[in-house]
Amino acid sequence: MNRVPATVLSLIATWVVALPATAGLVAIAYNNKTQMNEFRSINPATGQSTLLNSFTFAGGFWQNGTLTADNMGHAFALASGRLYRFDAATGQILGNPLLQADLADIVFAGNLHGARYSPFPAFHLNTVDPVSGAFTPLTSFTLNTGLTSLTAAQGSLFIASQNRLLRLNASTGATESDVPLDIFPQAIIARPDGKVFAMRYNNTTQRNEIRSVNPATGATMLLTTLLLAGWNSLAIDPDTGYLHFLAAGPGKQILYAIDGNTGQIVGTPALDTQLQEIVGLSSKPSVPEPASLLLAATGLMALLARRLGRRP
């Protein structure tokens, strides 16, 4: 009787569920001594970082605020009209194709999505091929108050534009909601479970605030109040659900960790390296992209056919 070899079953299991090699936070930094950009992994508990790769962006600069990640262990950033794709486990640059047009921001929601004005206030959303840099139009509309933040979760794209919050279907571009916010956020971010958070500065109290956001109504609820000398780069660790951001500290940059359910500050480690931006990576298994699945399945079927064709 022919049996499926254990090696084939192992290969099938590996390809059906892909586990990213890196989880937690990764970051882009700039080293003033070497005058090189750096791709680093970050330990959110200790603030210690590991240098994975040193490189130079095309043109010498990149669009700070565009670092994003998919669910397959890749990170992306924009620089000089190019899309940089990194292996998040090694920091190696896997590609940097010239984009079809300049983008204002990018986010992953099933596919890589890019936002741009052409011309203002005509706002366009496209899916972006991470290998070729080509666009597939998704939707377009007038957005005459500028782009504050672009984030995604649960198959939806969230666009903050001053005190306006739009929620769009990431697959079709259809508008799911369009509501006024009761605050003017500096940034918003969505957690994988769909919960949305906002960071803002309260001019009355002169304090920073982190708030939860109801995307259906635009109502927000105060989670915690902070006194910060300055901050940037709001990120989510997909595994813990914690909100992270970078803040100025006495002599060193501080990595804040906030429990989004309670508003409690759960960590403020000093970082060993000055970072420009951080993004969260998930350790949870994810299904490989269709092209990879097809290629793997074809090879596995050929191997299986050869194995089963042999007599014991």
C-alpha cells in the first residue's frame, strides 16, 4: 500500500500555515556616525535593539511615517518614489521597485494599499503590487482636509482627516461609515481585533491623551493622560495588543507601552538606540499569498506523484 511520506506531509503543513520568524517590534533608525539607515528589531520589554541591516535609501531620505508590515514577515517603507520591502527577520531588502506614482502613505489590509492625492483634493486609494510597484485602483473621492492617518484592521481601512473618520471596505473601497470625530487626533491606529485608538494633544489641560474611538459614531473615550516632551510613531504589537510609541526622555528615547483595554502604562523602557519609526509584527500563523501557495502546491503534487508512483 502506498503511503504519503512524512517529508511530504511536513512540507504541506509548513506551506499551509506560515509562521513569521520575527514578532514584536521592528524599527528604522539613522546612525549619525556611519551615516547609514538601520533596520532593527526591538525588545518591547527592555528597549534593547538588534541591528539587522545597515543600508542607504535611494536619494538618502525616506518618508518617515510610512513604515508598515504585512502578516507574512515583511515590512515596507516609502523612499524617493520607491517601495522598499524588507525581510523583517533579517532586515534584508527584498526589493525596491519604482512606484507607478508617489504615495502619501501605505498600509496592509489583505493586500498592500497606498494612498495619494492627484491632484489635491482628489484622494485615491490603490492596491499596490509589492514586487512591481504597479497600482490597481480601488476608489477615489474628495478629501480636502488632508490625510492625518491611514490604518487598517478586520478588512477595513480607516482614514483620519482632521476630525473626520472614514471607514472603507479594504476589498471593494466601498464606504462603510463617514463620521465626525469629537476630537482632532494627531494620529489614529487600529488593533487587529478592530478596536481603534487616537492620540491627541489637549490644549486646555496641556496633556497628551490616548483615547479609544468608536468608528461608527466618532465618539471617543479617554483611556490615559500623559505629559510628554514630544512623541512620534504610534504602533500596535499584534500579539499583546499593546500600543507603543516613541517619546523624548532624559538623555534617551523612551518606548511607551499602553494597555489599550485599561489605559494602564505597562512599560517605559529607555531605548539603546535613537529610532525614527516602529511597527508591530505578529507571531501568529498566516496563510501564504496565493501565488506562493500555487507554486508550493504544484511542486508538492509533483513530488507526491513521484513518491506514490514507486512500489515499496
